[in-house]
Amino acid sequence: MALPDPREDPYTVSQASRIYFLPNLMTAGNLFCGFMSVIECIQARLSETALTGLYNGSTPADHYRYAVYLILGAAAFDALDGRLARYGGRESLFGAEFDSLADVVSFGIAPALMMFFFILSPTHGITWFRNIGWFVGFIYLLCAAMRLARFNVITNPLLHRAAKDSNKDFVGLPVPAAAATVAATVLFLLQLAEADKSLHRFALLLPFLMLMIALLMMSTVRYPSGKQLNMQTKTRLTTFVAILVVGALVVFYREIGFLVLCLGYVLFGFIRHLRRRGHTSRTQPPIGTSV
């Protein structure tokens, strides 16, 4: 039996130190956006506690919006790095680990911190949340980190598991989608607060939404993946028109459209999972019945 070539072993120092420029540049952009989103959340909190109500000339709502947009930017970079790696045939274990570390910051720490500071905002006045808010944020962060670790194990090519699984869906809610849902909810709540100050009480729904998202990240519910989309992908005319309509709604009605899009994705996987389980239970014969 021939020994493996050490030059091809991805766990050697030389192979682990090899960095493919474009995919990892996108991952660095993801990490930068996540870091800046954390900074914006901190600045939003500082502006809320400042005597003038302003910090560096921006209101707290402005900083929270910047934090939301930076999370969305991180999601765009996260989609690009994987696609560039697959198109160029430059997927590596280093890139996968680097991507997961960046995702913990952009889609774990940043949304958790944004939720905690946003609920504690003087505008919402939910002071009792200070005692349990850190725990809600930590549960979300913990589930996001474990979801990323499980994804790395499942997709590790050395384990030969990915080749056996013909289903290209994500197992559990993807971490970028979870963070985008939290960001879209905050953006929508900011819009509500500007339209009617009495609607700030709806911010109480955000912690419960984050707990639900955290459970879905660690679940076995399958969510559709866009990894197989390319220039040769075909679709029906009705599907194409529906995508254009949804895109137009998101562009013209950003706050509500983006929230509906994210919640639709979250609920789609969950409802499909329930329907498949119901179909499986109906097709299986009762115990003790011969077939």
C-alpha cells in the first residue's frame, strides 16, 4: 500500500499555509463587514447614552441601519467566496475554516450584539431585558457556532460524506440566512418606530424570533441551497416572473419586502419538513403489518 504524498496532504504546514487569493479576499471582506457591524452597534449604544442624543453626528437609528447593511454586505461576500472557490477549483480546508471563523463574527456576534443593544434602547424602554438579554444573545451565538462546526464536519472531503449525500440542501437553517432574518427584523422595527412611536412594543418579538432561529440552525430541517445555480440553470417562466416580482418588491419596499423574503425562506424549509414527515408517516405501513 503506497503512502500518501505529503505534498498533497491538506493538513501539512505547507498546504495549510497556501492561500488562494480571490476566495479568501472575499472572506476577508466578510470578516471586515462583520467587525464594522459590531463597531456600529457599539456606536449606536454610545449615541443612545450621550447627553445630546448624537454620536459623531449620527443618530442611534442610523448606526443600527449601518450595522444591518454591513451584515447584508457580509452575506454577499460569504456567497461570493464559496462561488469563486468552486468555479476556480480552489476549494481548500484552510478556506473552509477561515470562512467559518469570519461567519462567527459576521453572523453570530454582530446579530446577537445588535439585538441586545437594540432591545435595551431608551426608545423601547425594555429595561428588564437586561437581566436575560445576554443569555438570549449567547444562545443564538452558541447555536450559530455549532451550526458552522457541524457544516465543516459534514462537508469535509476527507470524510467522504458529502459524496454519498446526493441531496444538496443545507441541513439546518444557514447561518447567513439566520443573521439576515435578524437584520431584516431590526430594519423593519426601526421603520415602525419612525412611523409610530407606540409600535416599539413589537421589539419584544425579536428575542423570541432569535431563539426560534437558533433552534432551526441546529435542527435537521433541510433548506434549499443556491450552490447549484449557474449560467446553465433552467427554470419555468412562472418561476422566473415570480423571482422578478419578489425582487421588485424588495427594491421598492425594502423594509417589509426584505423581512417577508427572509421569513418566507425560514418558514419554507420548516413547512416543507413537516409535509415530508407527514407524507413519510402516511406511506409507512403500521407496525406488525406484512407488506
